[in-house]
Amino acid sequence: QVQLVESGGGVVQPGRSLRLSCVASGFTFNNYGFHWVRQAPGKGLEWVALISYDGDNHYYADSVKGRFTISRDDSKSTLYLQMNSLRREDTAMYYCATDDYYGSGIITNWGQGTLVTVSS
Amino acid sequence: SYVLTQPPSVSVAPGQTATISCGRNNFGSKKVNWYQQKAGQAPVLLVHDDSDRPSGIPDRFSGSKSGNTATLTINRVEVGDEADYYCQLWDSISDHVVFGGGTKLTVL
């Protein structure tokens, strides 16, 4: 069955960096694009980034563009989110998720999330 | 930027029908997806492309779209349906995913 397992969250000071990872299993990794979606405590879902199945296309929410970078390593079936210049408002649960097909925006499978807390 | 408007909360008695709306000025050809998120859990895809259900989703859940409003309908509501529900779409103009603000369904 499809499994997505995020890691790398934790407590980090404002202005510092953090890299999240998401290891996938149960499907052919390089056939799919991936999203990162976050949820601040008590708030709704906020889309963060999308990488295409071939890694050639990257899309970002305006709130993270220029600070966050989404990438993938198909040899490791792993998705990454490099987060730089972190702000308190980046505090959230971060979910990785599969994209059904390129251009659909349909988010089919979700991991359980990793919590990022930005605090001094 | 693209905005999807949902009511913050909807309440319904068990066995009744719940409807959750998702509004926008002119969806055009954009397709709407719906997700269910129970407390402490990751979201689950309920409906995609306005009205299609993934395998394993009960047929009590259905989606529709007309004019400026997409609607999620839950028939024969159960206590276990209590959750937050989100509409969402891909905006091909901005190349962004957009989520609605979410609707908390309370089963009385």
C-alpha cells in the first residue's frame, strides 16, 4: 500500500534553516509529482509547493517563494523541502502528498506529517 | 489571488443530509476536489474532478458544481463523519493549488 513518511521537523529559531524529508513506498515513485501542504495549529490547509513527476517543474506558494525549495531523489524514493529564512508564521504540521497527474492538482495520498515549530 | 469561500461550520443530526458549499466567481473549466480531515489525522481525498469518488469512498459522499458554487453532499450522516472538510482546486493561471478555508461539520 502507499506509504509516505515525513521526517526532519523540530524546533528551530527564526532565520534558521531546516530540511524535511518524505520517504515513499508502495508505488512507482518516479511516475508521480508531489506536494507539500502545511497546517498551522488550529488553522486550515495551506498548499506550499509542487514538484512534477520528472522534477522539471516546481511551483510555490507566494508565502514561501524564494525561501523554500522542493526537490526529489528518485533513486531514494524521497521528497525534500529545504526551508530557509524560517519565520514564526512557518510554524505548522507539514504533509507530503502525491499528485494524481500533472496539471490536475488532485492530492491523492497524504503522509501523517512532521511538525515544524519556529520559535526563539 | 484565487479564493474559495466555505462556511466555517455546518451542523446536522445523524441520518440527515449535510451540504457544504464552496464558492467562487466563475469556476470556468476548473475542477473542484474535496478532502475530509478528522481530528488529529491527515486529510483524505473524498471527491475529485467535481463529482468523482476514489475507490473506497462511500457513495453517501457526492460532489456537484453549478455556476459559482461547488457542493459536497453527505447523505445519511453518521457520527463518524464529524470532521473538517476542504474544497480545493488547481489554478492553471497562477500555477497554484488553492484550498478553501474549511468547514467544520458537527453531528448533533
